[in-house]
Amino acid sequence: MNQDKALLAYVSRLGDNALILGQRMVELVAAYPELEEELANANFALDFIGQARMFYSYAGELEGQGRGEDDFAFLRDENEFRNFLLIEQPNGHFGDAITKLVLFESFYLLLLEALTHCSDERVVAIAARAEKEIRYHLRHNTHWFVRLGDGTDESHERVQGSVDSLWQFTGEMFAPDEVDNVFEAEFNGPDLFNIRKAWQANVESMLADATLAMPEDTWMASGGKQGRHSEHLGYMIAEMQYLQRTHPGANW
Amino acid sequence: MVALQISSEQVFDWLSEVPDPEIPVLTIADLGILRGVVIKDEIIVELTPTYSGCPATEVIEQSVIDALHEQGVENVRVKRVLSPPWTTDWISAAGREKLKEYGIAPPAEGASKRELLQGKRSIACPRCDSLNTAVVSEFGSTACKASYKCGDCLEPFEYFKCI
């Protein structure tokens, strides 16, 4: 894979993770039982969608075929999205949603930090912007994670269940493929091995604070980065793309 | 030819009057998002967005174009400059004063990673300056604000988050 192709694939994948997670969070808008969390969730979703727009706009320019952010979001099929399987999992209950966010964001924050040192200026700029936002998210979401884990017997048990069931989707984040390797070699990109070590340490301490047990080593699901998704993504994309598919080019 | 007759300082001055759509007491210059004006074949206005998903970004860009059209300047392009990323430290001293008068506590200076992760600092009430205040919600009416209440004058207020 040449350098240009790897950069395009890498940037559009960053956009996919941000968009799909943002869209999942949008499903919860107006569904939270409490105003503060309602606002937190909506604001965080907006950050992710804003990040997706910046990554997709750049991907469109790199590709050079006149596609813009909306084409990437609304006119690609399920197998063209390269987001992690973790991201596309249904929201479940509040503990599931929070657990998914802390597992992903503690990875994403490390990744963004590393990206601010890569050699592509535009990626550096977007990552520097996004890093600040994710730091704020993670602070808020970690508080909830600890509160739920170290809360009542009921909340402890349920959030331990969330950790146990989502754990199998975490391995994929650290498994480098050709795109990651070329990006690391040619653009001074993130070293996923080091990121994994740092992530593991952060997650261990977060689990300890939350009085939760670290899951045993287990089989890890993968395929999202190659476009082989769980059954959940298709339904979500169908809803997200409905308007553009039904009324192509609709604008307001 | 119009472009040749006006200076970038003049354009910057005109644009300094453009209000922020969400906090209209502040101008885009107070907020620190108006980064520069470059005059070439066209007039390029450099803006730095606040938050990635800030819904005001497009509105601000349109206001900039409209403001220059009103001055008879047609050949305008807005360029989004992402780097370095915007920080609340760029809000001017005048901007901080206006925020306070408007009833929004200005952001603490010295946005750092530590601040974002821990965020423990006393915020003065914009009405009575008391430090006896408490967070009601980390989130407010827009992505950039948190909600507080004052323990002395008992008024609720918004705090412009430090980022």
C-alpha cells in the first residue's frame, strides 16, 4: 500500500469512528432521565460529529474526486465504514453506554496525543483540537464509571456485566493492519503496541477505582477495521442515511 | 480592484464588530477566533473554530461574509485555521469583562491539561464576586458553558469553561 492510500484510509477511518460513535450517542438524545446527563451526552455527540466532519473533509481533499464530508457520511455502504466493532454496539443501559465510552475514549485520547506528533500537519491540527475535547469527556465519563462500579450492589453488578461483555471488542483497537503500519512508518504515526501498554495501565487503575474486576484474557472479535461489521451497524446506517438516500442531494 | 484599495487592518477592524451568535455581547475579535486577514487576489479571512462540533461556526462564517458585503467588499473567502487550536486563553481582557457584565463567569486563565482533567478551581460569581459557588452541572446551554450557583447571592450563573 502506498503512502497516499494509507493516509486516506487512515483519515477516513478516524472519521468513521467519530461519526458512528457520535450517531450512537444521538440515539440517546432526549432519552436521559436527568438534564445534566442529557446535555453532556448531546454535547459530547456533537464533538464527535464535529471531529468526523473535519476528518471526512480532509479525506475528500486527499482523495481528490470531489467528494465532501456528506458523501463520506451518507453515501457509503456498511462495508465501506472501517470503525471499530466496539463503537457500533447498541447503547444498552446507561452502564453499557458509559463503559463503551471509557474503554474507547481512554484509547482514543492516547491515540490523539500520539497523532499530534505525526508528520501530517492537517492530522496534527485536528488531533490537537480533538484531544482537548476527549480529555473533558473522559473526565466526566470516568466519574460515572467509578460511581456506578463503586455504587450499589445493583449498579456494581450491572456495570461489571458491561465490562465483561464489551471486553471482547477492545482487542481490535490495538491490532495493527497494513494501514496502521504504513501510517506509522511513513508519517511517524502512533505505535499501537505502546498505546496498548498505556491503555492497559489506565484501564486497570480505572477498574480498581471502580472496584471492578479486570476480565480474563479472552477471544477478541475483529473485522470492523476491514469493513466486516456486526449486524448492528447496518440498521444504524440505514436510519442515518435514510434522508439522503431517499431524496438525493437534499439540502437545507 | 476594491481589494487593492483597502488594507487588511481596515478589514480586521470592520470584522471586529461581528458578534458571536451564541454570546452576542462578545465579538469574534473578543473571542479570539478572528485570527487574521490576508489580502491577495481575494480577501481571505482566517477563523479558528472553538469546538469541533460548534454549531455556530457556519453562522459566524456567513456573518463575516455579510459584514464585508455591507462594506461593499465582494471578493471574500473564509479560511478555517485549525492549528494552533483555539483556547479560552485567547479571549481578550475586554471580552472577559463583557462576559462578566453579561452574567457569565469568564474562563479561568491558563488552560492546561491538568485543568481539563481535574477542573478543580473556585469560580467567582459574576454578580457578587463571591467564591462560595458550586457546580450545578458540567454542561450548560451551549457546549462551551457549565452551570453554577452562588452560595451568597443565591443566583444561578453560567461559567465559560476553560479549555
